[in-house]
Amino acid sequence: MTYELSGFEGKVALVTGAGRMRSIGRSAAVELARAGCHVVLTGTGRDPSRYPDDEKEAGWRDIESVADEVRAHGVEAMTAVSDVSDEDAVADLGDKIVGRFGRIDIVVNNAGAARGEDRVPVVELDPELWRTVLNVNLTGAFLVSQAMARHMMAGGRGGSIVNISSIAGKKLSPNTAAYAASKAGMHALTACMAQEVAKDDIRVNAICPGVIDTSRMDDLGRGDVWDTFVRDFIPLGRAGTGTDIAATIVYLCSDQGAWVTGQAWNVDGGTVVQH
């Protein structure tokens, strides 16, 4: 006898930031499809000239490639280029989802600002970079959660929102002020909203990944330096994968996860033990 998670058939899931080949978003979309959900995928409409080499070699088509993988599981996929930090764009996205499917049941707030020049001391941090990181990571999660929760409440079927945060929001390391603040803020958003919408049977949780081997980490390089970093930094001795995070997402959205809300779970190989 096998143990299976349940409660997905016919449900509609939105996964933001789902277009990269090596990513949490792609894995989340595919695993939710495998579980039985129709999936809506958003991306920023990246210029193909800026794709990583492995995506170029694979003929990758961003969210359209992920949509093909979703449909391979016998469910529907919808794609949309959208900016999560734009209130009007988010509202329009919600209307289009409900217009097509008649419902929205699951939201995975995965869209995030790219690692970049914000990783500097506060006294050197460009305020525009600060605003960009906060707008995408925190305001984006707020706008999407707000808009989609309104549709969930109107539908009367409950729902589940999963915010993809980071252990950075608990570890609070130097030279990460913008990113860490955005993720710590996401924990507050998660906890406050969970208490507000519980009466509507909507659950809100956050997942705090550690080091995940995705294209967002390519600036750190690979090879011996990467292997040493992973071995010294992660007690379980390996970097995580998108599927590691997707498995937790699926659990939190399942019938079996129905009594979990307001939490910020570390999924990080034991790197951070703070709650």
C-alpha cells in the first residue's frame, strides 16, 4: 500500500516566476500538475538572448516549455507574462484565471528579484536596488496574495497560499539587507494573513529554502569551490533541488496538510534551525 497526498483533482494552481529551466518554479508547476492541478504559469518575458547557456542549448522557451511539461500530465496549462509588482497587472491576471477556469485554489508566490548588486553593506546600497528587491519579493507576494485570496473568498471553496521565502529572512547575514528584509517581511505577511483568512478556510504558509542548485546560483560557480561550500555550509552535505521544495509545496496544499497555516518552514538540509 502506498501513501498518496490527495485533494488536487480539478483544482487550479498559480505559480509565479515559473519560466526558468533550473528553478523552484518549474518544479512546483510540474509537481502540482502531477498531483492533478491545472496550472497557471507566469514569467517576466525574459529576452532569450539573456538565457543561461544550458537553456539556449536546450531550445528553452521559458514558461511555454514548462506549460508543455504540465500538459504532459493530462491537465491544462495557462501562461501569462506578468509583473507581480504591478497592481493592475496582478488584478488582470486574477480575472483572466477565473474567467478561464472559474476558480483559483492554490497560489505559489515564487517570483523573486535576481541576485545582484544589492548584496553590499547598507551604507553602500543603492536605494533603487532596495526598492526593486522589496517591490518584487515582498510587494509582489502581497499583491498576488491579496488579489487571489479575494477570488478564493468569493468562490467559497477555501484555498492555499505558499510564499517562497528564504532562510535569509531568519539568518539575517551581513550584505543581504534588502533581500533579508524582503523575506523577513514575507514571514510577517504570511503569519498575519493566515490568521485573517482562516475563517474562509484559506491557509497561508511560507517555505524557507536554503541553498538550492538553480540558475539563480550560477554566479557562485560550480566545481570544487561549490562542492566545498556545500559541504561546509549544509549539514546534510548536498544542495537542495527544485523538487525538494516542490514536494513541500505539494504537501502544504494537500488534504493531508490541511491543519498547517501561518508557518515558515525551513527546507535547507539543516543549515538553519531557527524558527
